[in-house]
Amino acid sequence: MRIALFTSCALDRSGKERDAAVALADALSDHGIDVLLVGTARGAQEQTAGRLIIRALERSGASALARTGAEARRIAVCGPAWTWSADAAVRRIIGQGGNDLVVLLGDDAAPLARVVLDAAPSTERVGLTAPKKTAKALIALAADPARRPSPLALPEPILADFHLHTFHSHDCSTGVDELADRAVELGIGALCVTDHNSVAGGYAAKAHVEAHGVPLHIAVASEIKTRDEGEVIGIYLTEDVPPGMGFTDTVEAIRAQGAFVYVPHPFDGHHAIPPEPLLERLAPVIDALEVANGRLAREHYNETALAFARRLGLPAGAGSDEHVLAGLFTAGLELPAFHDPASLALALGDARVVRHEKSFLALQARKWFRTRRRPPRAE
């Protein structure tokens, strides 16, 4: 029998709710129950050093859920700031953990609690007192098959390009109509339209596919130029994020809209890029790192990004960085269909990078010719 016990408190700091959660987990373990204790950790170092650990369960779920001894396993899904990766991790723990009962301890207004209640409507809520008595009651409830949460069911996989441009970018003249048509020809199911410092291209593409019945999901996004530390992409933005802010402030502005934080070409020596220590510090609030960009001069930059993402446990993203139609889907992902930041974070746990490499110089030449020799498109 397995019982998953969720608490919104930090597992790496003592306090009334944390101590109550540990006491309940210990009481359940004393009865021979397989207990999974899930909470948060305030210290990012605790998350990456290997003690409580898990930032994105999608990448390390098997080892986290494996039984390691008689004590309750303790898992931290995020730091003090709630992330879409944490949302996905909680849903995977519930849907793929083989749990007989899901229990929520204490505060049910925190983000973690809201996800638990959404993913498992049969969640049992308990208070902070009488751990031994509560443990016996929970064991009795766990014996009822009706309390078992439904298994996680992911949609069928699609192809998606997470980084591309339209004529709403100063260095691109691709129309949203031809972009949509080409995507359908290639069998792509989703595009993140990431024009420079603007969501206009995303909204235009979304309006086009909806008006013409094109079977293509458009995620409104933007590639935002920071003051001097590279660019950050916000996916599922509702409005523009001003360019020219610091990297950290730009990330926080994206998060303030409830959007998905995606860092493009983080180690490309031909772009302004964020310092590696800054990326490490912000890792807990980065939702995905681009590990395959289809328009880089050296593949070494992608390889460095992939190694960094694996080391920090960051979900991997991929995009063509298309500026001409010929470059569309030179890099992308195959992953379950998604429709918002939460489903995107969940889908990334089952993603596979897809490459259709083309000459960097040839794509650059086409880009130069299109933007220098052809008048801008009007829509």
C-alpha cells in the first residue's frame, strides 16, 4: 500500500506544519506503509545537491519514486517560488506513482495544494494534530479502491517548434499565412510564435489559424531582449514584456503574467548571453532551456546547453529560430499535445528532440535576401 502525503510547507525547515507532516509520515511508516512525503524546499542548494530533491520530476521521477528504505521518502518539487515544472511534477507523482491514497496536510490555498486537489479529486484533507490516530484512519481509507487517483493520461504526440519569427520581427519577412501553411505541410501540430519584443505575431497567427480552420495550435510568445544579458522567451504571454530590463527582471515579468519561461540559445557565442552563474541561480524559475537551436553557427553551443540542462535538471526545449520559411522545424520537439503552460510543462517530461539540420550559411543568406530585398509583408 502506498500513501502520498502532500504539504505546502518547506521540508528543509522546521515548523509546525512541516513537523506535523514528518510525524504523520513516520506514523504511517511504522505501520509498514510505503509513504511518499512531498513538499517544497526553500534552499536551491538543497534541491541540486541530492538530499530532498526534485525540481522537475519528469527528468528523474523513477529514482525519486524508488523505495530506498523503511523511512518515508521526502521529495521537494520546487523552491519558494512556484513553477510550471513543480505543477507537472505534482501531477506525475499523483498520476504515475501507484498511490492508493492522496492526502493533503494543512493549508489548501497554496499553489501546490490547488494542483493536488485538481489532479486528485478524491484527496483526503487532514489537520496538524494526532498523527498516530490520523495514520490509522488513512490506512483504512487507502484500502478503498474508490479513493485511488486516476492514472495520468497524456494526449497523443505532436511535433512542435518552440522558437520562430514572422514579419512582426524586424529581421524577418515571413507572413503568418505562409508560416501556417508550411507548418501543416511539415506535419507540425504546434508553433510558439516568438517575435522580437512583441506578441503581435503570435496573436496574428492565432487569429489566422482560427479564422481559416487550420489544424495548428499557436502559443502566443515573444523573444525579449534584456539590457545586456541575452534574451528570454515568454510562452503564453498575454501582452508585451518591455525590452531592455535586466535578465532577472525580465524572467519575473514573464512569470507575473503566468507565462512559461524559456531560455533560448543560452551558450551561443554569437549572441549576447546570460552568464552561466546567473542561469544557475535562476534555474529554479526557468521552465525550459533550449538545447537544440536550428540556426546556430556551431553545434557545440547546443551541446553545451544540453549538458547544462542535464546537470541542473532543466526540461529541454528545441526550436528552429526560423527567420525564413526554409528554416522552419530545423529543430523542434515531439511531445504530447499541449494547450497552456501547465500542459506544456507536463508534456516536456515525454518530449524527444527532433532535428532536420540545414546549412547555417544558407539560411543566413536567405534571411539577408528576404529582409534586404523584399518589402515588409502587410497582413
